[in-house]
Amino acid sequence: MAEGRLRVLAIAQQPAQYQAPLFRRMAARSDLELQVAYCTLRGAEAAHDPGFGATVQWDVPLLDGYSWVQVANRGSGGQSFWGLRNSGLWRMIRGGRFDAVLCYVSYRRATFWIARVAAWLSAAAFLFGTDTTTLNPLDRRMWKRSVKRVMWPILFRVADQVIVPSSGSRDLMRSLGISDERVTITPYVVDNDWWLAQSATVDRAAVRASWGAREADGVVLFCAKLQPWKRPFDLLQAFAKSGISEALLVFAGEGPLRGELEARAETLGVAKRVRFLGFVNQSQLPGIYTAADLMVLPSEYDAFGVVVNEAMLCGCAVAASDRVGAARDLIAEGRTGFVYPCGDVEALAGVLRRAFRDPARLKEMQQEARARMETWSPRENIEATLEAVSRGMSRVRCGRAADVGTRAGAKSAASVSHKLPE
């Protein structure tokens, strides 16, 4: 390792299309030596995704351009604590002389705690965080909220620096009593350059024609898994209520609600103006965003929602519910998009009417949406991550120095006591 370079280990559960570009950029830095450890290769290898209800393998490179290893999983492979037990991380961290460990694996997995103890014994800074913005559990078992309220302040003090992807997550840490100096926002980003380049090559007219959209038609897009907490029915009902006749609604995504959505579209009398594209792989998404005019994310919970980043980079304005994390950081009401109260179908219908009432203003919003992303990019993420590593390392050094000072003081006191006459 060259003198002055930080040696950092990043532990990820699996390769992800959003994270790989960051790893490539980090690996290219002269001041950093990055090693990535994957607990599984799901995503880079074909595997069944229960959310999509299909076998998924992402069609963009996930393992190129940086150093990575797969650490064998000795666990069951399930969703339990022992489902992920990558015991090989112990030897890797203990012998790796890393300055810091970035852990992107949940604390609910054995792998997290293997890595935490190994990092502590190795005097490596240990950084982790959460992308959530609320203590409310997704399964609505509200007793979990009370448990988190008690346990999470203890948990996040285990981090030498807490890393969070949004201002909403930072505020959650504040509410738990975690001081601002212990928390760093590492913006939730995508590969901006890739999305901009891909969008520039899209034949917008051809994509829209494949959906049966005329030039004058407005296109509303839903891009997410068809799952209950994404609330696709809200958008379908709002589309029917809005009364905008020269418009299509496109659902890009697969999931358990598809059959019900198709039936409801028939009942509402809008089936002829609704398109279901099914699962869409990464390389196809720029064309879909670029061909749409307004993407709507109605979720009752989305810790962030990187589809907002993607749509805005492709020049598509966004309407999101106030439960979507990205709405706070990326959407300026009436400038880059719209924010409305989650579950308020009438309010969402009003958003659709306003958006398509003035096509010229909508085009301006699309341009402003793309411009907003210039300062929410991999550059900001990596600089913030390195700042977090620096803070974590300082905290570890201070802690070790305090321990040494305490031991020295105790030894000195014992020596003086031994010399005092009785």
C-alpha cells in the first residue's frame, strides 16, 4: 500500500446497480485503496426475486473496475439472523490492516456483528448507518417502534461514524439523541453520467409510439415493484379521477398486485389508456423515463427512492408522496416536481391536472429537475464518505489514546501507592 493511502474495506450483501459505479470511482482514486467483500453474488448472478416474482439478473456490469471478493456464506441463506454468516470476514479484517470498514449489511444479520468485533479488535474505524427516515415498521407491528426507540440509540453509538443517505435519515438520528458530529450524510445517488448519456441516445418518439402514445399525449409513469406499500392503486384511481383524457398511464414493474390493477383499470374505465410493461431491466429504464412526462411515486414508505434520481436525470419531472425520502432532498415543489400527502387520491389527481394543464411549464420543470441533479451525484457521495471515514478514524484514535492514558494513569497511581509508607 502506498504511503498516505487509506485502506478501506466495504462489506455489501450483494452487488447492486447503484453501488457498483461508486466502487469504481472510489477504486480510481489515488488516495484510497478499496477492497469490496460481497456476502452473496445475487444480482450479478441470476436468482429469483420474490418482490418481482421473477428470476432477475441485472444487465449492466456490476463486478468490473474494482477489487472484490466473495466471502462464503456459512448461514442458511434465509432472512433470519443466521441466514447471513460470512465468518471468513473475521480473518480478512483481522489480517487486512484496514483503516476503516464500511458495513452495508444490516445489524439484523450475524455477518454485521462478526465484522464489528473484528474491526474493533483491529483498531479499524467501523462505519454503518440506515436509510430509513422513520421508526414505524413496514409490517405495521407498532410494538417494534417502542423497541427501536430504546435500542437504536445504543446500536448507532456502536458506529465510529454513522452514515446516512438523506436529510430525513439524519433527522431520525437526531431524534434518537445521536449528535450531528457523529452523523454524515452520504447522498443516495446513482451513476449520473451513465443516466445522462443513455437518455441522450433515446428515440423518445419511438418509445412513446410503442405504447400507442400520440405526440400530444401526456405520459404518466409508475416505476416500482407492484407491491402494497408502493400504493399503485392510488395512482390508478387518481389517473381516472383527474379527467385528463389525452394521457396514458404506464406501469413499469412487476409484482403481486398486477392482476388486481389490471382488473381495477377495467372497472374504472381507463384500461385502454393504461400500459403494463412488466419487469424492466436496467438498460431499458432510460428510454422509459425519457419518454415519460411525469413519474409518480405514491409510496407510503420509501426510505429514499432512487427512481426519483433516475427520472430527474432523464428529464422527467416527479410527483412523490410526502413519505418518500427523496421528496425532501430532491423535489422543490412546483419547480422540479410535486409533493402531496400520502394516500390522498384527490390531491394526487389535482397534481396530475396541474402538471398537464400547462405543457410549457411542465417542460421547464423537467429541465430544472435535471439541473438539480448536478449537485446530488457520485462526487458528493464519495467526498462525504471519505470525510466520514476520516471522522471515524479520528474517533478510534482518540478512544485508543484515552484507553492508553487511563491505563498509564492507573499504573502510575498503583506505583505511588506502593511507595507510600503505611
